[in-house]
Amino acid sequence: MNAVRRFLVVGTSVFLVATSFVTSAAAAELDDVLTVARDSTYTASRIVVSAWGGQTQVSREFVEHADGMEIVRRDAKWSMAGNGKAVSMGDEPSGVTFLTVQRDISTSRYTIEEIAKANHMSRPCRIVEVTEGDTLRATLVVDDRSGALLIQEFYSGDGSLYRRTTLSDFRAYRTYEAPMDGANVPAEVVMREDSILLPDSIAGYQLVDAFSAPGGSEQGYYTDGLFRFSLFILGGHTVVSGFEDSTEFVSESGKYKMVPTAQVVRLHWRDGSNNFVLVGDLPPDHAAEVLGELPTPSAAGMWARWWHRLFG
């Protein structure tokens, strides 16, 4: 399974695996909230609504969450992610296991403040705000008893809401039997390796783990303690699928193929030598900053492809 197929086979599940890799050394209060939420136990219906580039994306799914693991049912399809493994469960189950060593990151990018007490779905909660300097980045409704995040709202740098996640039919400390045991699903094993191509940090995001693939390709996980993304650097001859119906993301550094989903955005471009794919939940303004520190899309690459088609 090549680097790009890793996330295409299991959708966004492979992206969720990255959440178990990271702890934040400096932003302790935020890390405490996110760690308790990650380890909470519940079942719920989850609705995610996102807005990217004027497009609205919506997903509805059943979620069973426990001890850093999550089982998701969406449109009669099941997947499982967490603790370094992501699998799709069905007629042809498959998965990916990442062998990695957890690594702390040091960040003081965000501050967190409790702004109110609330009652949501007849459950005592607290409302907290996460800010980056003077910029509001997230509002979280946290269940007092379980620590689960009942509502999550995330904001771009201009103050606009770009993603909202809501849990309904919430049942704390309740789980059900999955259609199959994810532990028995055959999975490709991916070993952690030192990176040659991936930068250690990009626009405030730190490299947490790096994995290699055949042909010199690399995949890296980045986080700033709240948001995260995967970056794939692939050979120039690699065929990248999944962007056939893409739209455009335009920033100061260039134009990129974009496929927004409810949970993440996918971006693809070429610099004339390599293919790049970014998959993440970061805000649009952060995405523009990250792209600005990476190799930019190359018009020369487009002319080279046309020349090859015309003259061989």
C-alpha cells in the first residue's frame, strides 16, 4: 500500500491515529482537557459541519469512543482508529498500523479559559475558550462527568466558524459490540524512520513522526497542540488519486487542488519535482501559512507535462 493510499483506503481514520501520538509539554491545561476527552468512554451520534472555500460539508455518523480508540459507523460502513492503528471493517477489511514512539512537543501557542457553566442534554458542563493571542480558535462544551467534548467549534483567523462538531444521543460509559474485532483485521505495518525531506517545523507546527514509503516517499505528522495535519512528499511520477473533482484553494503562495470534507481538508500540488499532499483539520489561515513555508506550485511543471504529451 503506497503512501497516498494509506489515507484513501481508510478515509479520515488514519488521520485520527495521529491524535494518540502527541502530548503537549507547555500548554498543560489544554492538553489536560484534550487528554481526558481522548480517553473518555461514550457512544453518540456525531454531526460535523465544515465550511471551506464557500462549500459546506456535512457528515453524520455513529461513534463508540473508549480509551483513545474510536469505532465509527457511517452509511453502513465501519472503521476503527486509535492507539496507532486504523482499520476499515467490512467484506474486505484492511488497515494500517504505525509503529511509533510517543513524543512530547513544546508549545505555548494556545491559552485556555473557562468562561461559563452550562447544562447541555441535561448534563452539567463547562464552556471553555481556546485562544491564540487575541484570536479565538475554539469553543468547547465539556461534559463534567466524562470529560467528553459535546460541542466543538473551530474558528479561522478572521473570526469565522469553519467547523462544528456536535454529539447527540450521548451515552456516557456505554459501549456496544463492534461488527468484528479490529485487532484481528490484517494491517500493513509502517515503521517510524528518520526523515530526509520533511522539515522539523512548519509555521508553528512541529513534526511528531515520520514514515517512509517505497520510491523515497515520506509521510509526516505535524501538530501545534490543537490542530494537526499529515504531509506526504511523493515522487514526481506518483499518480495521486482522489482529486478528480477538486476545487481550488488560493493563497499568496499559489493555487492548490482542494477536496474539503467535514472532518479534514485535502490539498495537492506539484513543485516540478515532487507531488505534495496535505491532509489536516487546521484552520484555513493556518493552512495558508503552512503552504507558504513549503515548496510552491510550479507552472514549469505544467508546461513540462504538456511538452511531454505533445512531443514525448
